[in-house]
Amino acid sequence: MGKNKSEFHRKNRNDTVNRNTLKKRKEINAECEKLLRLSSHPSYLNNLWENYLEISSCLENIRKLESVRIDAVERFDATNDFLIWLKENGAKIDNISIHKFPDYDLGLKAEKDFEENDLLLEIPKQLIFSVYRAAPELKDIQNDVMIQHMPQVALAIALLIEKKREDSKWKPYLNILPKKYCTVLYMNVKDMMELKGSPSFEPALKQCRNIARQYSYFHKLFHNNESSVSKLLGDDFTYEDYRWAVSTVMTRQNIIPSEDGSQMIHSLIPMWDMCNHQEGRITTNFNEASNSCECHAMRDFKSGEQIFIYYGARTNTEFFVHSGFVHPGNQNDDFVLRLGVSKADALGNERAELLTKINLLPISDYSLKPDQGLISGPLLGFLRIFNMTKEELHHWLQSDAVHDITKVNCEIEKSLDEKAIKFLKTRIIILLTQYPKTQEDCDKLLHSTQDPCRKLVYQMKILERNILNRILLGFEKPTKV
């Protein structure tokens, strides 16, 4: 009698758990359907901020409902197993160790003096993570439009497949990867509000929107087919895991030749991807003779020093949105300024027509770089047209030399160029009112939080402020146009 009663209670408990699980699954499915609508309809592009708020609310509901898996292995604790795995599989990593550096988390440390161009790392192709060497289950969904046309997405799904597999040969590598990132996908609504007015604001919102759409798309796919990927991930496919996988790919991907050498493919290169960024030159290449990725020293590195590599010519906005960091010494940085003809402008139609004649849009983004020396090209053309009188517009609309408007040495009134410079200076001064006024204000801002995502937002804004101030100082030079 007691045994039957115990079994009865156990069955009731199991039935309750199953009902709760089914109820939760239905709620997640409903939220994902809503998320797919919110992140897919083109009309939302007209109001990205409101769209972002709705998407964020939806994702917050999903994250509360989804079961979050906690990784038992701490990142630094996985170091020894990772290094053993590398060496056992033919990686050459002599005289280099993994070390914690202030403000960098983990990085690579030189254990001896290296001279410029010395070979630092040699990672064989068999250790390079790609869809050709990992997650064979992906072949079951290889005809899916996202998997076919978005290689970074396919790589992210491959990561999740291998992370799910208990006996994955990639476990030592997966365990050494960061548990979370400072990409915009990990930022909250308050972080994003701090970005308002920044050129990084719109790309950050669009990135969050794109990843939300991808997640909801794959959630639906994995619950509506019987592929091996669906069976492996299934109900374990969460937004928390997806944003981790996407961030891993965004912050660490590289391009190498495919197995047959016919194309370049996206990949993750263990150990090499632990090198942090510094200004310099690209010194990594794929050696087809040794079938391995080789990394050479871009400069001398002393024993005990952190080893850096150069990630390439990217702006801080690109680093901020896709890589989760900014670099104060970035020689490729700029400030993207959006300029447009107002609908209230009485001469708006004429300005738009003339802009079209020189292949410019009535509203467009222009890259401002400090220490540039000149306002030239499309920006110069826009500023001139924006400041033209009715007579000047009519003259240039009928001129055969209309494309000269973008040239510095154009036959144009000096007063027009003076107005163009004055307009740009005024615009920059107005923009600067959105930023900290003094260096002391910048320092206070940075020390006002310990949250890494919020701190990164503040760093981004301070760098933008610095660029605008440098551009403004540049106007004091004698020749600008």
C-alpha cells in the first residue's frame, strides 16, 4: 500500500512538472513569435529606439522563462588542459603563457625576449574551429538561407552544437573562452540610453535587432523540423547561449583558406585569438606549406610583456559594436556625422536635385577624421550646396562643370567656402554639448561605475568627444578648403 502511494505521489509530481514545462514552453514560443515580428518588419527601421525597447522587453521575458545553464569550469582554471590539448595536437606555442592582465582579462605573455618578425605561434589547421571541422550536424540544415549566406551565423550555431556535446574534442577550447562579453548584446536599456546622440547609437541598436531576429528565427526552425541540429539543441537553444555564441564569433573570428583552397572561410583560431589588440601591422598569415596559421611578432616584445597583435584598420565604433572594446590610440578612428537637407528648407528641392547630380543623397553620413587638413570630396560638396543661395543653386544646376563642386580648387565664391566651414564648426560645437566638458568630467564619468558595459559606453563617448575637439582645433590651421 505504501509503495503504491509513493508511486502515485511521484506520478503526480512528474505530471505537474510536465504541465509546468509545457506551459513555459508555450509562453517562450509566443514571445519568440512576437520577437520575430518585432525584429523583422521593415517599418520598425523608422523608429529604431522604440523598436529596441520592445525587443528588449520581449527578450527579458524570454530570458526569465528560459533555463540558463551555468558553466562549472572557470575560464582561468581551464588553462592547463587547454595548453596540453594544443601541444598534443601539434601547436607550437613555446615561450608563451596565458596570463591575467589589468583591464584586459586574459592575454598572452612573452616568457622570453622576442624580436620583431620572430615566429610567436603556429596553430595547425586541425585545431582551427570552422564548420568544416566541427559540428557535422550542420549538414542537415546546410540549405537554410541563413546558414548558406551568413557564415558567421553558421559558425555560431556550430559553437553551440559542440558546446552541447559532452564528448566534444573542442571542450578544452570551449572552456577557455570568455563566459560573457561586453558587446552591445550584453548592454541594457540604460546603457543604450547613454549612447543617444552618439554615431555608435544607431549601429548598436541595429546589431541588437539583427541578433534578436536571428535568435527568434532559429528558435522557430529548431522547433519545426526533425534535423539532427534540432534534436541536439531543441529546448536547450536559449537567447543567453545564442548571444554568447554570436559574441564569441564577432570578437574572435578570422579568415583562412577552405580545405580545398577554393575560398576563404570564417574560423576561430585557438590561442591566437587570446592576443589583444594594439596599433601596428598585420603579421598573421596562413602558411599553406605547413597547413597552419602563423603569427609573427609585429614588434620587439620583452620577457614578461603582454603580446599584442593588430586587428586591422577599424574605427572605434566598429570595435565597440562588434568586438566589445575601444582603443584610445586608434589611428583609424573617425566621427560619423549625419547631414541632411531639412524638409522645411525653402530651397530644399533645388539642393536635393543638385546633390543628386553629383551622386549624393539629401541625407547621408560623412566621416570626419582629426588632423585631416582639408574638407574635401563628398563632404565639401554637401556643405557647399547646403549653404548656396538660390542664384548659386540655379547656376550650378545648369553648369556642365557640376562635379567640380566636390573639388577643392573649384571656381566658386570664397564666401561660400567660409560659410561651409562656419556651418561645420557650429555643428561640431553643438555636438560637443552632449559630451563631458572637461577632462575632469571625463575622469569622474569613468570612475562613476564598475559595470564593464557601462564603462565601455563612457569610454566610447569620451573618445568621440576627443575626436570632435581635435577636429575643432584643426580649423585653426590656415588652410581648410
